[in-house]
Amino acid sequence: MDLTKLTIAEARRALDAKEYSALDLTNAYLDVIRVKNPEIHAYLEVWEESARAEAKRADEMIAQGKQMPLTGIPIAMKDNILIEGRIASAASKILENYHASYDATVTKKLKVQGAVFLGRANMDEFAMGSSTENSAFGPSKNPIDLSRVPGGSSGGSSAAVAASMALAALGSDTGGSIRQPASFTGLVGLKPTYGAVSRFGLMAMGSSLDQIGPLTRTTEDAKILFDAIKGNDPQDSTSLPETGRSDLPSLEGQTFQRPKRIGVPRSFLAEGTDPDILKRFEGQIQKLAKQGYEIVDIEMSHVPYSLAVYYIVMPAEVSTNLERFDGIRYGLSVPAEGIKEVYSKTRGAGFGAEARRRILLGTFVLSSGYADAYYRKARAVRSLIRDDFMKAFEIVDAVATPTCPAPAFKFGSKSDPLAMYIEDIFSTPANLAGVPAISVPMGAVNRDGVDLPVGIQIIAPHRREDVLFAIGTDIERA
Amino acid sequence: MSDEKPIINIRALAELSRLAVSDEEIAKLEKEMPSILTFVETIQKADISSAVADTSLRNVMRADENPHETGKYTEVLLSAAPAREGDRIAVKQVITRKNN
């Protein structure tokens, strides 16, 4: 088996045809991990023994003819998704020794399918960052160019799949944290519709934005993994019901119509985007036109405010969500005189610089006297961004942009926080509007003699992941 | 907001957030925060007169019924706590008597 080209779909075929066993497959990945992980640092922890046990169980399922789409498929889990009894640290010192008390819903679903958990993938601390440089345990490297970042925050997940250290991975995406790393490493990354995948057992960052999704080699694989983890969950109050939402298309009786029209918000793309990326993007758009898609110029007047809105709404939610890390119930606890000192010393010692910065920023935008000008205004603009998409989707089936304004950057090149935040310019609108978006490779741009992959982002209406998969597959075909 | 720069008191924010921050970091943040705020303030230019509240957003509550069996999760949750006394999480004294 050639792990550098292997897909979930092909592995499923070979496993079911008994060309190799799930244990063979898992061992092959563990071998690559042993060689490559010391350098790439995609994993914070590798679960060799349990992975082999899970693979053996998968082989039993296959022997009994009880296999499911992910039976025996070795995957990497981002370090902010809980697996009962195992450490889940969110790449933070404050949870360095925290053992998860329960399974996330996505974990349960993968266990039922007989998937194999290879290890926990590195990330920016609490999913805050675009490079894994904010991991408390050191960054991961981009397998394509080791002097460059693998993207973030799901950078361990992207590095693991790109280096053939996992067949697929789960990540989480609050403002681009699945799509940007996918773009940087030549993978497919899907941020599902807000509420499509349960977030029960995902460590909350921005609760109105977070979604779990797959990082895979192909669009087909992204669909397989998405289908396995999606669905309503009573344990997540933001989980979408299958029916009964008048404002969203019902899943019942939904018939797939081939997408025909793709909108391009060109005036939004021009500013600050790397010229080589724009060139690749226009080339990809032309290919789609040749494949029969109608390309339409669209105006989205409020979408350019997305990044500014995001950097108000998200820190506000971060400052609230991270309140729970107080040194009392779980995680790090720094002994001190009184309870207030336990709180502040634990949090001061446990959180890294970016987490601290966002907690303070969030506390500011929510504080009395400023909440109207910042938080409430941002919420109002957010609703207009959502309207922009709703109006666009009256004329087009999907919207296309580059996933990122530039290819993978070098370590240490974005020391100014704002320079890092700009990475999210094209990815945050989908999170703010709650719509699904996918990043699919659209070739490469050359930097210092290295071909660095870049992605095209396709955005679809709520619950229309099927549109993303159809266009993604056409992009791969071209 | 546009004609008047907000004064950002990092020390006060750190206090409110129950976050110990070193003097060195406070000095750094005092430089960084205004530039981040200047950037996010671009939203002040947006005309929100046409904005209507997103009607799809509502609170989702489950019925207060079918509790799980008492004690089912006690051990697993307490085992994560830094300090415990029996079946309780032990915490420092919250209210102290001032001497003066």
C-alpha cells in the first residue's frame, strides 16, 4: 500500500477485499509516525497500543461482515476533542495532565464505526492561532517545507495527514482552523454548517462559531468522514434538528440539484491577496467555467467587515468560555493563599500569551461602556454579513474565494498579532454566517524553489454540504 | 468611539479576568491592544440601520426531567479535581475576616 496516495475510499475497498488487514494498515501508519513525528511533531501523543487493539477489533468486524465506512480507518484527533480516559490538553499547560471524563459525540460515533485513533494532534492553544506556534508544547512543521508552518489551529491534524501519519484527521474550525491548514498542506478541509456536527465534547472556543470537521486527501473522503460524524445531538443545544427549522432547508425530501452558478466577490478578493494566489484562483475559476459552471460577479457589501467582526465576537466568547479554567474542578491548580489568588495564578501560569491576549480583549469588548460600540455593533454587522450570503444564494449556488490570502509562511514571520489575524480574512465570513465551506487544493505557488500548495474555498448555503462535495469533486477532476 | 480613543487599562482587565499578568506583559499589551482595537473599529463605518435581529436564533432548553442516577458521574468528575474531601471538591476559603 502506498500511504502517500491512500484514501479512505481505497482503504475501505482493500480492507473489505482482505488485501490487507486493519492491523497491517494501522502498523504501517505507526511505522511512519515513528520515523517522521520526531521532526514534524504533528502528534502530542501517539496511542500505539490502543490503536493496535482497535485495529484488531476492526478486523473482527470486517471478518463478521459488520464493517462500516470507517471500520479500521486510522485517524488523528485534534487535541481539543475528548476521548474518555485519555489526555486532552488543547495544547495548553492548563490541561497538560487532564484526562477526559467522557467521550465527545464525534468520538462515540467513530468508536461505533470501529475507527482507529492513532493519537492526539497538535494545535494552537485552545484553537487560537493560524500556525501551531501558539501550542504550549512546540509547533508542528509543514511536511512540504519544514521551514514553514502547517497552518492552524488544526496544524497537527493537517501535518499528520499530509505526511502520511494518518489517513484522515478531525479538526475544529472557529474562523478557518480547518480550511487554512488544509490549504497550506494540499488537503481538503471541510467546515460544516453550524450545528451540523455535535460539539458535545469539543472544548469550546467561540461557541457561536465552532464546528468540528474533517481534513482529508480528497473531497470524497471528506464526505465519508462528515457523513459519519454529522447528525442531531440532544447533548448539544446548538445542534441542528433534522426538521422543524422554518428558516433552513429541511433534510427530509431534500433532492440534490447539481450546482450551476458560482459567485465570485472579486472586489473583496483584490486587496492584500498574494498576486500568485489570485492568478491560480482565476485559473481555477476558468477551469470551472469550462466544466460548465456559470461564473457570476457578486457584490457582498458587508462581508469585508467579517475579520473585524470576528475579532470582536470571538474574543468575547473566548473570555467567557475560558472562565471555566479556574484551578478548582480540573486541570492545573497553582496553590495560593486565597481562592481569588488560586484563580489568577492558575490562569496566569496555565494560559499562553495568545489566550491571555484574547481573554483581555474579550473582557474589554464586553465591559460596561464599551459593549454597545464593540460587541453589540459587531453582532448587528454579523447579521448583515449573514444577509449578504442569503441574498447571494438567491442568485448563485455557491461562492468561491481563495482559502487564504497567501501560501504557508515561515516560522516566526508573523510576530505581530494583527499580521497573524489577517490569515483569517477569507475564512471567517462562513463561520459568522454559519454556512458550510470547503477548501480544495487548486495547485501550488512557488516560493524559494518549493511548490507550496494553495486552496480554493467554496461556500454553500446552510446544510448544502452536498453542493460543496459536487464542486470539490469537479475541481479535483479538472 | 471614533473621535475618542478608549483608554485601555490592561491591569484592570486582568483583574476582572482573574488573570495574573506580569508588568512586562502589561507593557507589551498596552502597545498591542490599541492597534487591534483600531483595526476592529472599522466596523463603526458599517451602516446597521437595515440590520434586523436574526430570528432563527433562540434559546434551546431541554425539559428538566429524567435525571441520571445520583452518583453515576461523581467519581470520574471528582478524580479530575485538584483537591477533594470525600465526595466534594475542596476549595480555599472564599470569605475571610479582615483584621482591621
